[in-house]
Amino acid sequence: MGMVNYAELKKGGFMKQIQKNRFSLRVRIVGGQIEADKLKKIYELSQKYGHGYVHLTSRQSIEIPFVKLEDVENIKQELEEAGLQPGACGPRVRTVTACQGSTVCPSGLIDVTSLAKEFDQKYHARELPHKFKLGLTACRNNCLKAEENDLGVKGGMKPTWDESKCSYCGLCEALCPTQAILVKKKEKELVFKEEGCIYCGKCVKSCPVDAWIGQSGFILYFGGMFGNTIELGKQIIPIIFEKEALDRIVEKTLDFYQEHGKQGERFGHTLDRVGSDLLVNSLKEALK
């Protein structure tokens, strides 16, 4: 057997184990969802080529440990026949993670499931200076921890008050986490301090008379990482509301990292070195 190209195997989702010529195969999962029949196939492959168990990674992927080097091509073939692919490893865009979002969760403000699938199709395994993680969370509960990602997307909702419908019950004031709403029941007055709003959408979702109208949007965090170095992503631009604008921002961010990042340098460290203002200016150009 010739020289083993471990870098190429890792690029294809086969990560070297401490055991000689054994690999943990990472399966490509998008937004934490997989069809039941494909899950059954992974079970079968783990029995046939592994040790009969799988590992659930911290980023919603599934790995099959103990794949033998001589079985690599066979398991790749069986994956492909089942409509499955290996996941991405190394210096490229990784698995796109997502919560269940507004299609399932009552707290969800955006549809992160469809967004994850779209981002996966566009960006999966794109070559970059270092690994790049995209994480999508549908609301302020932040189940997918948007700030831990190189680029994190969090659902937000901008509220607008309709005076004609309001019953001045005070429920929105009671639920507002930043005290941005003040209701004077006797005087039938409501004060909304928009500068204090964090776009959590609780006033909109809780209002019994639909006096609060919500506009869903995307809150973005740049440069987060949670490994050898821990750094929370920063919200360097205001909330955006147009899906087209989000697409341009993601594309521009990856282009920016490709242009300014050094090999082996995480995106957050690139921003620390060149300054986030350079990225902000670049994003403003993309949004014109």
C-alpha cells in the first residue's frame, strides 16, 4: 500500500484516529436534520464498517468511527447510493448548524431550516484560510449560540405598535426583558422606547389583541470562535430585514476572509488584525 494522503482523506470527511489506519467518517448533516431512512443507512454502515455505534458531534454531525483504510472507497460508494455525503473538515466552510426554527418552535422568528439548506448548497466546503463555521438560531433564546460561530445568524423581530387595537392590558410591558415598553392602563397610554428594543419579539407573540406587529429580521455576529481561543462574535452592523441583503453579506464576508485572511488564521483573528471597520465598509458597499 502506497503513502496515505491523510490531508486528502480529512478533506473528504475521514479523520485519522489514534489507531493505525482507522478513520472516523463524518457524515454531512444540514441544520441538524436527516431523513429517517438515511439515519437507518448510517446505522447499517456503522454495523458493517465500524464498531456498531455512531458519535454525535457538538455541531450536529454524525460520525462513524473505526472505518478501515481499505474500506474507505466502499463506504463512500454506499453513502453516495443512499443520497448521503461525507462532511467537511479542514480549512473550509463546515457543517451549517441550525435549531428547529419558526417552522416548529413557538419561539422561532425566522425559518432557519430552509436557510441552512440554502447556505449548505451555496457554501459547503468552500476553501478558505481556516475552518469557517456558520450557525443559525431562530430567536433570542440562542439555542445554537450564534456568537460562537465565525458568522452567526440570530432571528430578530422589530415591533410596531398599532394604537387602534391596543387594550392596554400591560402584558407586553411585563414580558419585555429590557423595559422598553411602559403601559399606563388608566390613562390608556403606551410608551415604546425603541432604542432599548433587542428585537426579541416577545411583545408581538404575547399580545392577545395583535396590537404589536412584527417584522422578522436577521441579527449577525462576526468573528466568533470557541476552541483553542475563545472569542464571541460581534454585532458590527444593525439588524437587517431583507433576505437578499443577508445573502450579499454572507457572500461578501467569505470573500473578505479569502482576501484578507492568512493561511491558518481564524476569521476572528483576521478581523482583530485588519480591523472590523474594514469589513463594515466592505459590507456597506455590498448593500448599496
